[in-house]
Amino acid sequence: MYTGFIAAGAGIVKGGHITEFYESDISSLVYALLGIDFKTRDGKLIPGILQ
């Protein structure tokens, strides 16, 4: 299943584009934005999405 994902605000690269993003990657992004060092088993932080 494919869907869209939009992120905006402090810490997010303006005008960035990612080609593939899984639901399990959302937690990695949220933890990084909050400054929490937590390694998820399945998710990964997509390079180039954070400033």
C-alpha cells in the first residue's frame, strides 16, 4: 500500500523529497525530532529529511 507523507516545521528540510517511507520509519523521525536516543527494531531515519 502506498500513501503520501508530508512533514513541515522546525528540523525538517524545506522542499525535501523522499522516494520511500514506511510506517515503521515514523517513530524514528519523531524520536530524532524530540532528541530521544531510541533505536527502533524495524524503522530507520531517512537521510536528508532533517536539518
